[in-house]
Amino acid sequence: MFLFALSATVAAFSQMLLKKSATEKHGSFIKEYLNWKVIFGYGLMFAGMMLTVFGYSKGVEVKSGSVMETIGNVWVVFLSWLFFREPVTKKKVMGNILIIAGIVIFNLA
């Protein structure tokens, strides 16, 4: 399960890098897609995917893995606030509480 939480965390950071690159001005079409943030962001996305595959190869059931990967949604809200100063609304807080509650309930059942 740790691998899936780590995978979701890595994927959330990759999304932040890709969004950061998308919000910046680039000198050309090539520089828009071949800059360090995009390359590293996709590298992190690939690393997260490999962590997920490795977790499944270690015997984690698909139903458990997919539930644990939803923790990435919690990370995205936090990282969006941290890096982009996006507001954390009541709906986002409530959604994250429901996600965490769902993970806890699923893992206890």
C-alpha cells in the first residue's frame, strides 16, 4: 500500500510541474514542450506509473490499489495551494475529507 501512496504523491508532484510549465511563456513551440519542467514532470509521471506496476506485481489487489491512488487528489489540493496559491474552498476540503474517509473505511472493511 505504501507504494501506491508514494505513486500518487509522485504523480501529484508531476502534475504541479506540468501545470507550472503550462502557465509560463515560452519562446517557441519546441521550448514549450522541451523544457526541464515538462521533461522532469513526465519522468515523474513515468516513475509513478512504474511504482504502481511494481505494487501490483507484489500482490496488491486491483481494488485496493485504485482506492489508495485516490490520495493523489488530496495532494493536488495541497500542492496547488502551496505552489499556485489556489484557494482551498469548502468543497475541496469536504471532498478531501470524503476521500480520506473512503480510504479508511475501505481499508478497515
